[in-house]
Amino acid sequence: MTIAAGFLCSDGVLVCADTEVTGGLGKYHVAKVRHRKEEGVCEYLLSGAGNTGYVGMAFDVIGQAIYNSRADLLAAKDSDDRSNIFHTKMRGVARRLFKHIRDVYPYDTDKPTLDLILGVRFLFGDGSPQLMHIGQDGSVEWAQEIVCGTGDIVVRSYLSILHTKIMPMELMRPLAMFVIYQAKKVGFSVGGSTHVYTLPSGGVYRLVDEEGLARLTERAMHLCMVDARDPSFSKHVIETMAETLKNDIVQLRGALEGDEESLKRAREMMAAAREQSKQS
């Protein structure tokens, strides 16, 4: 099973997913976000939930459709025309994929599901990244936020509180990792690392300690919602707890921004937090 999400950010597109796969030989881990660049046309990210074979097939079919559409995309009058051409081509991809599923699996009882997240950045024109959803019913639409897979209801619940506007990718990365981590805690057959890919910067982003990030976020929530209202805690104790949390957040922010010294301190801080959690 899979938990995956895609977000349109103010400076790009972010797509993330867990890595755990359960197969005939047990559990193993693979990257579930795929990246491809069609020289001179676009680069795209694909992830999704459902049958892994069909997700892989979708990646190849999308690549072929983009290659076959090079002339049309490059001849587009403007960004809106280009988006409409791409949308039309992806509708064709969706029809082909779901027709194959219907032909191979005529009975609903054993029919596999397919839910896809597609981030694309064109390498000409304004180059603004876009996010597309190909749903389980074969629908194709541009989107700002997509969540699919096991534990998606948990992710949506957190996002309804924390994701109230379009954010820069630097803010969206840790939030995406936090909500995927929460889904992995309750979802069946989801787990492993969380891979986060971005466009236009590209590449994989892995936090030093995903569990530590989640614990820090949970501690902040507990401090705001519970500890601060507990009459047994004095004002001084609450202020001390808040100051400690602030320092931890500063260290974590430095680690996220690539500061090596902050990275080292963040590792130590998160290791201490895990040890403290085990003792309690």
C-alpha cells in the first residue's frame, strides 16, 4: 500500500510518498516518486496509490505521450494553450490505462485501483510548475493539493488545520513529511522513509530524522493545547518549556536550511528526544 501527496507551492511543485512495499517476499522499500525529463519539453514527477504495476505502466505511457506531443506543446500560443494541450493528452493516457484495467479485470471484485499525482514543469515559456490529479474514476484535473492512499483521511485532517494557503516549498517540505509520518503510524502496510521531490529544484529531500521532526511538532501542539491550560503548571514552568521548544525549533530550522552545525545539533537534539520518550 502507499500514502502519497502532491502540493502546488508558491515557487514550485512538491510530491511525496512513503517507501514500503509488501510483496510475496515480505516487506521491502523502493522509491515511489518517479522523475523523468523530456529534453526541451518538460520534466515531471509521478507518484500514486493502487496497483504498483499500473503506476509503473502509467509512468511509461505518460512519457510516450509527452514525447509524441513535443511538436504540439512547443507550438502552443501561450501557457493556457499549452496547459490545455497537456490536459487533453493526459485524458488520452487515462482512457488508455483504465480501458486496459477494464479489459484485463472485467469483474469489480478483483479490479485494481489507480490514483495518480503528476507534477510537471515545462522547460520553455514561463516554466511555472503545475500539479495534476488522475483519479480512480479516470477523471483528469489540475489541482492545488492531492492526497491518495492508505491513511489519506489522517493526512487530510492535519492539512485542514495546517495547510490553509499555498506555501513556499521550504515551508511545505517539513509539513509534508509530518503529515505523511502521521499516516504511516496508522495506515496498513505503509512505512519506511518519506521521499519528497520538488520541481523546479528537483532531487530528493530527506530529513535527518523524520521521527524526530514529528515528535517536535507533536510536542509543540501539546504545549499549546494542553500544557498551557493545565493549572498544575506554573507560569515559569510554561515559559521554560516554551523557551526549550523555541531553541529546538531554531536548531531544526537551521538543519532544514542546510546549516551543518545546526544539522549536527539537530541530530543530537532529536536523539535525546527519542531517548527521553523511551524512558517515559
